[in-house]
Amino acid sequence: MTNLCPKCGHGLNNDGFCETCRVSFQVYDKIKKISKTLFNQGLQLTKVRDLSGAINTLQKSLRYDKNNIESRNLLGLAYFEIGETVLALQQWVISKNLQPTDNLAENYLKNIQENQTHLEKLSSAIKRYNQALQHVQQSNEDLAAIQLKKAISLNPKFIKAYSLLALCYIKDQQIQKAQSTLQKILTIDKNNYIARKYYDSITVNEPVKEADHEHERNVQEDSPFSKRVPIFVTSSWHQIILVAVGVIIGLAVAIFLITPSKLKALKSDNLSLTEQNATYATTLKEKTIALESETAKAQALEQAQGQLKTDLKALQDVQADSSKLLAALQFKTDNDLVNAAEALYSIDATKLEKTAFNEMYVSLKNEVYEKVAVSAYNTGYSLRNSNYEKAIEQFNLSLKLVQNAYYSDKALYYRAVTHTKLAHTEEAKKDFNALITNYPNSNKITDATWQLTQLQ
């Protein structure tokens, strides 16, 4: 049993009890064992590619023991495997800060930093995913699909991009493509909740179509026997009358039977032509609408091309700034806070605002700037009567990084005083006036006013 409390570092009594934390060491020991057990479970889940389950389990492990380096490193690997690069980097950076030596996280970070091309691809994939999200919010799934396919080509394990692409396919009724995309997710993470939910919602048992059996009907028509008409050999006026009557009857039949049939046929033809005209009109209208739709798509693609050029320029800027951010991260890890602050100061923060690196940038800047600024002020203050140039450099660094700290007005005042010692009259006046204007509640106002009167 260790003699030090794992939480505060103070000594334990003979019963293994920490008087400072008021907790028994056995409690901490049990918590660490639970965390270790959860790590082993997470490791087994990663081996069977249940990455979602592994991530949940490893997060629980870290909730029990945030110093469990093995759990944190494995969690970073699981994030990296599903395309969550930024989350992976965060876990490895925290891991390295907790254990600077003999830590696999150092190798992971080093491999990523040395492979700038791969890092740029991952950053570009995140950028395109964010653009696709905007297109989806604007109900422009076609352009979103283009961006997502490119993101997947840059990062083939980007599960979020696969999921959004499947959703676009589902909305566009391209079910087979959606199923194929979701299956790719499940090959990476076999129990991914979103992929399984989407897949189950679009995969239903299609009803088997029953064949319609038509019974053939054989209609047999009996041919009537031909009746022989007797041939009149001799003619008489009776026969002439009969022939005339027959002609009249034939004409009547022609008028009352044949003519209506022709009229009916003509009407039918006319109706058919009318229907054809209506069909042609409908077809023409549909083709006109289709042409207008294609024209709109062409215009949208042209706009997208212009946007892609703009995005490419912005992406190049983001890649440069992300490299500076990683350099600052490495400087901080090496405890070189001044160079870390300079690297962060050279970053254009506006270009990182809508990227996955923004949160890391803000967190790192707040931490590093404050430490470097107060250290620079203290150094300048101690050198203000012995090394004027060096003191001014330190005051400059402090005020460049932080202007609203409790010591910022003093840094400005002592920089002005140091300028007067070097006979830099204009610089001194400028600093004294800035102190009076920007820090009206400072206790150095009276001194600054008096110093100004001496410089007139």
C-alpha cells in the first residue's frame, strides 16, 4: 500500500486514511480497480470493432480515474478510428500532460505532426463536412452529397460524413445507396446507433407480388350454313319489282347502318387526336420544367464552383493556422510557454472560428497568455532599474498578450517610466496618456499625471 494520498499527495496514517481529504485509501484503490476493469472491457470491444460501445466504456473509465493513461490513449485511438481527429488529439494532449514520459500518446502526436499531408487531408475533410451541414440546412442535398463524398475520400473512416450522406440519400429516396453507405459505417463501427437506426427505418420486407392468372376463354363461333338462293331462270315483272325493292332496301341499310358507323369512327379519331394533343402538351410542359430545373442546377453548380475556390483559399489559410496551433501545443507540452504564446499570437483567430480547432485554440490561448503575461510583467518589473531595454521588451510582451489584467496598468506605467530613463520622451508621453485614458481607476493616475508635467 502506498504511503501517499493519490488525490492530494499528503501522507496517509497507519490505517491508510488521508487526514486532508478525509477519505480512506481503500476507496481510491477500489475506484482505480473499477477504472482498470472498464479499460479492459473497452479494449475487448475495440477488438471486435464495437467502437461506440468502447468509447462509452472508456469514458466511464475516465470518470472513475481521469489519470488512467491507458484508457485515455485508447479512447483517443477509438476517436481517431471513427474520424474524430480533434477529439483524439485532445485526449492525447491531456494524456501527455498527465504523464510526460514513457507515454504512447507522445508517439501518436509525433506521427500526426510529422505527416503534414495526412493532417491537411483530415482538416480538409472536417471543413467539407461543415460545408455539407450548411447545404443540408438550406435543403440543398445535391451539393451536400458532393461535399460529403469528397470528405469521405479524404478521410475514409469519417463516420459523421457517412451518416449525413446516408441521410441525404434517404431524403432523395435513393434507398439502395443509403443502405450501402450505412453498411460501410457498420464495417467501421458495427454497433453504431445512428447507422443501425437509419438502416432499420429504411429496410422493410417488401411484399411478394402475386402473379395474376388470367383464364383464357376460347370462344368458338359456329359458322352458319350457306343457304342457297334459287336462281330464277325466267324473268317477269314481279322479279323486276323485287329487284327494285331490294336495291331500295340495300340503300337504306347503307344509309342507316354504314354511315353512322363511319361517323362514329370519325368522332373516335377526332377524340383520339384531342387526347394526343393533350398528351403532347403535358409532355412539352414536363420537358420545359425539366429544362428549367437543369438550368437551375447548372447555375447552382457554377455558384458552388466559385464557392469551392473561395473555400480552397480559406482552407489553405486554415491549414497554415492549424499547423501553428499544433506547434504552439508542442511548445506548451515542452514547457516553452513564451514560444507557445508567440505561435498563438501569429494565428488569425477569425479563420479558425468555424473549424474544429477553434475550441482548442481558445482554451490554449487563455491558459498560455495569462501565464506568459504575468511572468513577463514580473520580469520587466525586476529589470526596470538595471536593464532598461530588456525591461521594455518584457512589458511589451505582457501588454501584447493581456491588456485587462490587474497588473496591466502597472505594466503600462513602468514601461513609460523606463522610456523616460532612456530619454524616449514621445514613447513615454504616449504610454502615460494611454494609462490615463484606458485605466481611469488605476492608482497610478496621479503619478502618471505628474510625470507628464515633467516631460512638457
